[in-house]
Amino acid sequence: MLFDPGTTHSFIVKRIITKIGKGVKIIEKRFVIRTSIGNMVETNNMYVGVGVSLAGYELEIDMIPLELYDFDIILGMDWLSKYKALIDCYTKIVTFQIPEDRRMVFE
């Protein structure tokens, strides 16, 4: 899993889509995505409300399927802002504000 504040949306690798048990939602708006190797991908598919376990908490993520090679999931600004993520590069700690006003720390 990659925390990426440089991307606006969250992504899931296509090869594990069958394991998540959610149907794809076709959305009206089409996304044009520039990959890290410079390719342009266009899609209107999104998996909505996918449950992901992170540091012992089950959290929901809306993800766009994409052909990824280094990571299974990329959490972008849509998800990071929803959970008020604070990324401390010096200490290499990511802190989230999750429901019920609890803090989750990922080291």
C-alpha cells in the first residue's frame, strides 16, 4: 500500500479486483489518468466502499482499477483527506483521524 498525496484519487491493482467482493460501479464522469511511466489511461469504473484493513481498523475506500506493478493499493488525496491524514516524513509516521474521534498511527 502506498500513501500518495500527489494523486487525487485512490487506485487498486486490477489483478486483485476479484478478491474484494464488490461490483464495479460505472460512473458518469470519465477519469483520464497519467501513470508513473507516462501512459494515459481513461476509465469510468470505480469500486465504491471497498473495506480495507489498516493497522487493525476496517476502513472504506472508493478505488479506481488500474494496472499497477509496485503496489496493490494507492491511497490518494480523496482518502487521505477524508481521514485527515498527517504525513511526517522525518519520523516516517502517518497519523489518521478515524470515526469516533480516534487516532490511528501507521509506522
